[in-house]
Amino acid sequence: MLGIIGGTSLLYARLPDLEKRVVHTPYGNSEVMAGEVALLLRHQQNTPPHRINYRSHLSALALLGVDRLVVLGSSGSLKKEVPPGSMVIPTDYFSSATVPTLHDHAICHVHPGFSPGLSNRLKEIIPEAIFGGTYVQTMGPRIETVAEVRALALCGDIVGMTLASEATLAVELGMEVAALCTVDNYANGLSEELLTYERIVECSARYKDRTEEIISRIIRELA
């Protein structure tokens, strides 16, 4: 079964007509819209990035039978050549924040990363997206400092606050996972424009039609 996780980039998009369900997990309860696919909005009850119950969200998808997961994420560009308005399918990730795990009571080292097969399939479905690059996850909810952006740009191309946590847990649960990131802004210090959450949300509204079409394409081709 195909699962999709989205957040800020879906704020203004019309979502597929699916049944809302509350899924009870050992880590808490998560609301999922389920039908031919399972769609989960990560910021439930307006939860900020550093307080999202990732273990509950990913476990809920697993309990519904999700074995392939596409994670949509809003991101900032760490490179001038990746302008706002772009879409990126990252092929690796790096986290400066603590990543959650389901393995609290036994030693289990999973091999992290995005699925090459599913990522390549996403590339075929969305050829206009930039393929490749590294997503860097920070803690949030604050925006990164200019000095932090300079340091992160040495190891990554885009920056966000959620995807590494979701991708790692998906792998722990035996899912194939790929990501599609919308680039909503230049990271702090790369533009003269003051970076605020409100500006990021404005970008989500500007590209809502594209987002709706992309989600339809993913469901049509992967469900």
C-alpha cells in the first residue's frame, strides 16, 4: 500500500477524498486519511516540528499496511543554484538533530537512506524535479542561523526539519521510502529577503495547484 506524508506544502492543497481514521499505536494516536492510499499530515493539531510524534505517525501507517512511502517536505535551499520554486528528489540525508527510533529495548542497527528504486520511480513521475542531493534536517522550530547555514551548505543542498526522522522510522518498519521536497525559500543569509514562517506559507499558497497535480500524479502512478 502507498503512503504519503505531507506538511506545510499541503496547507492550501485540495486533498484526495479519503476516510479520516484515528489509528491507535503503542506510541500514541495519529489521524490518517485512508482509502486506496494512506495520507498523513505531520503537523496534527498544529504541532511544531520538534514535537511531532513521529513514532506514532509511522507506526499508524505501518498498521494500515503501508509498505511504500513518499514523504513530501517543505525545505530551504542551501545553494544559490537551487532557487525557490524548485522541487528536489533527494538521494541522501544528514541530521544535526536527534532522530527517533523504535528500537529502545534491543540493539538493532538499521541501514538508513532513501530507496533507490522508489526514488528513481519518483524521478520518472516528476521529471521536472531536480534529482539527487542531500537533505539536511535541523531541530526546529527556529530557523537556522547564518553561520549554521554556511556550515550545513558544506554537506547538504536543502534544509528542513522532518524528513530524516520520517525516513529512518520508515526503514525500521520495513518500508521503501522516497522524498519530494519543495524549495520554498533560500536559507537564512542567502537572500536579502527576511526569512519568516509567513513567507514559507505564502510559497505554499502560491504553488497549491502544482502540489495538487503532483499528488494526483503520484497516486495515479504508484497506488
